[in-house]
Amino acid sequence: MANVLEEKLREAACVGDIEALQALLAQNLDINSKNSVNGWTALHWACKRGNEEAARLLIHNGADPSVENFKGETPASICSNSSIFSLLGEPCKPAINSSPYTEDSALKFIPNYIKNPPLNGQIDLGPRLRSRHPDLSNMPTTALPSQTDDLVLKVRIAGSNDPDYIEIEIPRWKLTYASLLHICCEELEIKDSQVERIRKLPNTRLRKDSDVKRLTDFQCLEVVIKAPRDKYNNGYQSISVCKDQTILY
């Protein structure tokens, strides 16, 4: 889901859909996320297409002008708009092309929103996202992440000598068993392969994504570590369990 919305963010910057851009920034997305094919960010597209308002909004919300695409290009290096150069903190330079659109045909990868731009200049976000910011005049210039976007959990290793919990945060849109396991292991400094199970205290085992989605703030969890294999176990049966066998000396 996040990857889809991040691509929508790049599309909104490309076509200059400010309303969609505002709605997407409110989703606490990675504003510097790159397209997996060409490495372009939303700011790359705003600069390339000369969308000054989109570029200003992205920069005010933390877009990094130093991020390079997979060809090593920064947003400034593909920009020909002098006003955007000042937003980027770059000295004004002569436009490389008279139009910011002339190089599109030379791109090895051309997104569908370049080939088939929206007829009304607005991308399809659906009514749910569109309705969040109906009045552009009242929109904030900087969208700060909301605390409600993250779920705060308390976790510890079961049976550890240290009884204390640590608090971890996980984005609510990322509430899956796999992401919970990864974050727990990262914070507790253990490997995924060491984990037998995760349980919600007092005694409820988490098994799948739907279990994880029912977690609430400050829920207590324990990570149960797999029992270590006996390093002296060589695969042979003990004499004590083979009493009927003849022993040769």
C-alpha cells in the first residue's frame, strides 16, 4: 500500500496536482522515496516539469534536494526553472532547454502518467483521500507526522535476565506479522531465525496479520526464543535408552 501511495506522490508532483499532493503528504509517506526503475523522487518530477508550487510544497515538507536518481542526477540538475532553483538553494543558471518537457521522450523509462496524463489534471486518489483536504486555503505548509500514525508497543525477550520492556513504534499501515517480527528483532538485537513465536501477554500467541492488526497502544509483547540445540548431541542414541543392545569394548 505504501509503495502505491508513494508512486501517487510522484505522479501528483509530476502533473502538478497540489490537492492530491497535500492529501498524500498527510499520510506520513517517505517523501524521498525513489521509483524502483529510474530512482526519481517526487522532487525530481516537480523540478523536471517546472511545477514550482509542487516543488515548494515538497521542500517545505522535507524533500531532500541532494537525493540522486539512478543516473546520479539531483533535482537541480534536471531543472530549467529559475524560481525553483532559488527554492533548491542553487544559484540561478540558464535553462538547458526552452521547455521542461522536451527531454521526456529521451527517458529510458516513461511512467504511464507521462504517456497518458489525467484529462482534468487531477490524479485518482479516490474520495477518501480527496475529502481530507477540501479547502486548500486552510492547508498547512508543513505536514508533520501525526502521533496516531504509529502504534506504540512494549516488548521484551521471554525468560531474559532483564525483565524490562522496551517501547517500539510501528506505522499503522505497516501492521503485519512480518514487519512486527522484523522491528522486534531489530530493537532487541536478535535474529529473525532465533524467534519461535511472539505472544501478547498474558498468554495469547500472535500467528498472522489479522492478530497483529488488533494490537492496541502500549500492549505488552514477549518474543520467545527457540531453545538452543544441545551442542553435544551428535545424533546417536544414548546408551541409557538402548539397554538391550550389546556393548563392545
